[in-house]
Amino acid sequence: MFLKARSSVAASLRIFGTLAFRLTAAYSLVGLLLVFLATASLYMFLRVELDRSTGLFLADKLNVVRAMLRERPDDEDALREEIELESAARRYQHFYIRLLDKENVPIMTTPGMAEQLDLAELVRRTQGRPEYLISMVGRNGQAFRVTSAPALVGTRPARVDTIEIAIDISQEEQLLSRYRFWFWAILLATSVLFPLVGYWIARHGIRPVEEIAATARSITSTNLRGRIHAEGYPSELASLARTFNEMLDRLEESFERISRFSADIAHDLRTPVNNIRGEAEVALARARTVDEYRDVLESSLEEAVRLSDLIGDLLFLARAESPLTNLRRERVDVAELLGLVREYYEATASNSGISLVAAAEPVTAELDRSLMLRAVSNLVSNAIAHTPEGGSVTLKATSEDAEIRIEISDTGTGIPAEALPKVFDRFFRVDPSRSKTSGGTGLGLAIVQSIMTLHGGSAEITSQPCRGTCVTLRMPALAPGYKTVIFA
């Protein structure tokens, strides 16, 4: 029983935490608040207007009686008609008038006034508050508005009388009562209707989100082909769906690249190991001379060196992609660095009949010297390998707007346009057969790009088949504070 109660409470909490519930609650509360404010404002406006209308009516009656007392004090018939007879002709909103002399003795009174109002209380409440609108309850429970005011009798007044006026506002109170009834009825109806409508709107609105979530749940490492069809979605969710699809495109491409990467690693590691194993098995198949054993050992050593270089490159790439990787920066003369690379590869270039030139401005930058040497060396090695006899390789460095730019260009065979976007991918080879023969692993340009990323820069490549290739390294000349790290 306890577990059932606990599970039901947990389910309720999950419902309260859903986006649909929150949207429904927000919509309902805001809707109810707006309805309440609108109807309450209309109610207050109606009450004020009714009070204002009553006040204007009483003021008008006061002015009429005053004018008659001032201008025609002897015309009792007209005065009696105004005070005693006019109210009886009204079906609704009866009013009552009483005229008192200076001794508060009634001179003229609307019939039935004493039956409707406590006249003594009327005198007490209006005394000393001339022309002040006062609320009062009649003998039968009706609501009245009463007021009194002094009135001059005649143009040369010999006395000052008092006018008391009361108006029955029961009809107005009934109107306000009916308004209040409908006010609460509408509020009750909307308190039921708004949550239902709000829930329908919320469910309809978050349906695309649920579809996106369903698509996300269906994505696995073996199924990256699912996509969200955003037709008919709101613009915000359509943008989210497009972003999600683009992310899936990148993930699918990355997984495919990782798959190819794994296959290439297995192939490139298996080849030297199989070569070493095969040569060892052949050497052990029968007795060999010392020279034959030496040849086997030399061949095995070459394969071991190739295997070691491949493992070293892979370890470097793995460390370079770690978020904890930092550089060992120092002030480096870039022209001197390019000169060292030229001197190192000068003999190789000369043997291949290739001109190797370094033309750099006096440029100084904060770099990791060993890593930058490795990046430039990889590029120069590639350039020499793909430049025919009689060609040239040029190393150039310039500085502009606190940015260092290093260019390695050649007049070699070039790279096809369709291969340019992939040249920085691991194990990618423009000509796989030639790379296998020459011992290349397809990691050189990937290492260059990783080194430039560590320096906060970029590597760009342009090429034209049969005319040559140019790789441009860009990076900031100055860098923020750095920590020391040693790449093994």
C-alpha cells in the first residue's frame, strides 16, 4: 500500500513538472487574471457612472427648486407640482423632496417620504454637510442617496429654507447585484474552461517537441539516419529541428569517419606487424647465413620504426584533442624557424632536383617551437614528395594586424578539387596506392591542423591540379598566459 501511494505521488509530481502542465497553469492563471481585471474594471466603472448619474440628478433637482424659491416664491402650485406630484409620475427611481423653514419645520413634503425614510436620521446625517451625497437605508431596506442644501427665498430674501432630497436607487443596486452574479458566474466558467483550452493548446503546441524527443530516442550509434520533418512547425521549433538535423548530419559524418579511422588504424597497424611476422617465419623456416639474418633484422627494424611512428602520430593526435592540453610557448623568430626547416630538407630536395626557398620577414611570435617545427616539417615533406623534378617549394612568413601567416607552396601535381575538403581528415590519402608505397599514413595534415588549433589558429589549403598547392597557417602573434606541457 505504501509503495502504491509513493508511486502515485511520484506520478503526480512528474505531471506537475511537465511542460504541458506548466503552460496550462500559466495560460489559465493569466486568462483568469485578465478576465477578473476586465470584469472588475467594468463593474467599478458602472458603479462610478451610476453614482455620478445619481449625483447629477440630485444636483439638478436642487437647482430647480432653488430657482423656483428664488424667482417665484409665491407660486405654490408650481412648487407643489415639483415637490409633491412629479415623483409620483415616475415608475422607477422615485425621489422625495422636503422643504423646511429655518426652524426645521416642514413646509412641503413629497407624499410617502415619511413611510420610506427615517426623517429624523435624515436631518441628523445631512446636518452640517450641505450638498454632500450620503448613502442611507430606508425603512423597508431600500437603498437611498440623500442630500440637503440651503435655499434663498425671493430676490430679496427674508429667510433661508432647507431643501432635503432623497432618491431611491434600488434599481441601480439590483443592476449591480445582477452584474456581480454574472461576474462570478463568468469567473467560475472560465476557471473550468481555461484549463481545458490551455491544456489542448499546450499539448498541440508541444507536439513537435515530443516528435523531436521521439526522434532523439530512436538515435543510436548504429542508427543515425533518423531525421525530423519540420514541415508545418512554428518558426522557432522549425529552427530547432533544422539545428537537430544538422547535428545528426555531423554526428553521422563523425561516426563514419571514426569507422573509417578505426578500419585504417587496423590496416596500418596490421601491415607492419604481418610483415615482421612473415619475415620472422621465413627466416626460421630453415637455417640462414649471417647476412640473411641481418637482412631480416634490418627489414623488421624498418617495419618496427614505421609502426612506432604511426603509434606516435596517433598518440599525438589523441593528446592534442584533450581539453587539458596546453602549449609550451616561447618567443620564436619565425624566419629562423623556417630557415632551420629549409636546411634540414635541403639535401632531400636537392637529391630530387627540387628548389627549396625560404623567404620570410623578420617576424616574432609566441609559439610552441617544437610543435611548429613539426607542422612546417610535415608540410615541407609533403610538398617535396609531390613535386616533380625541376619544381620548387617556397616557405614564406608575414605578419599583419597581430596575425602570423606562414605559407608553404609548391609547383607539384596539385590536389583535385573534390579532395580538398577532406585533406585534413585522418588517414585520408589523395592517392592511396602511392602513399602506401611511400610509407605515408595520411596523418601529416591532420597533425598540422591539430597544432594550429592548439595555437588558436587555422590551416587553409588551395590547390590546382598540375600547377601546385599552397598551405597557409594563420595564428595570433601574441597569446594569453600559458602553462607548460611536454609532448612525448
